[in-house]
Amino acid sequence: MPPVTAAPAFHWLGADQLTPVLPAGLADWLFDTGSLTRRLTALSAGRFAVIPLAEGWQRLRDDECAVLGVAPGSEGWVREVYLLGEERPWVFARSVAARAALEGFAPVLAELGRRPLGELLFSDPAFERGPLQATRYPPAWLPAGIRRPGLWGRRSCFHRENLAVLVAEVFLPELWQYQGVDPDAL
């Protein structure tokens, strides 16, 4: 089991807690309550794909344990993927769920493969999405090939009965460049 990364000095904040106020285009991406999968698919004119990076049982980070309501160092299901548009990584996504809450759901999550998790979460009306929060995502928590400071990420927790799935999505420079936005200006 890989070591748990210590919590960095950062905070997940709601839209009303961020100061100064974010540029409208950035805030629109960070706090859009619709399906990110659908939005990226539309933006890429259907040239959307999911590339799995890692999937399986791991120790959860302390910030994840706190949101999921489990003891620090608990084990859970972790899935890390790139969401691609136009064959380029636009978003890094990390989804986690506590092992104790996964009874009966683990086979569904394990069979996702290249299917987006958002497809499952937004097609099942039993899932309710909690509030969105945003932060500048810690570079140490990103895959080595995309590690850089200052990238904006968001997270929210989806609930269905006793199952909670925490989904974090980090917006990569390629997404902003595709839209004609300088990622360093965000």
C-alpha cells in the first residue's frame, strides 16, 4: 500500500468563500453543477475519452477521509483518470470511496474501465451531489507528467444511500489553451 501523502497547506472553499472573486470563466468551470463529462464532450465536438491511470484499493488521504466520515488512514477505492478532449488531457480526476461503504457497489465501480464515472453518477437519479468546493490543487498530488503549481481543482461528494463518492477534478492548461485562455492568467 502506498504511503499517505500529508495534507498540504491549502483549503477547499465554496464559491462564496473565495477572495478575491474568481474570473467569471474560471468560476463557471469550477462551480458548474452539471456533468463535466457532458460539458467536455460538447466542447470537444464528441472527441472525448477517458484514460485510466490507476484504480484499486489504497489508503485515502486525510482530507478525503474527513469528507467521507471515516478514520484517517482508512482504505478505499481510488480511481485516477485523465479526461481527454481532442486527444489531449484536459482534466485530471481522482474519485474515492471508503471501503466500508462500497458493499454492493464495488463491482459497478470496478467495471468502469474507460467509461466516465460522471456517466454513472449523473444517469442514476439516486445519487445526490453535495456542494462544490475549489482550491489550487497541490502539485504533489498530481501525476508526475502534469505536476505544476497553481492548477485549479474542484471537488464534490455524491451520495446514494450509505455510499459517498468524492470526486476531485483538476483543470489542466490544455483545456484553457483550447479555449484561448492563458492558463497562467487564472
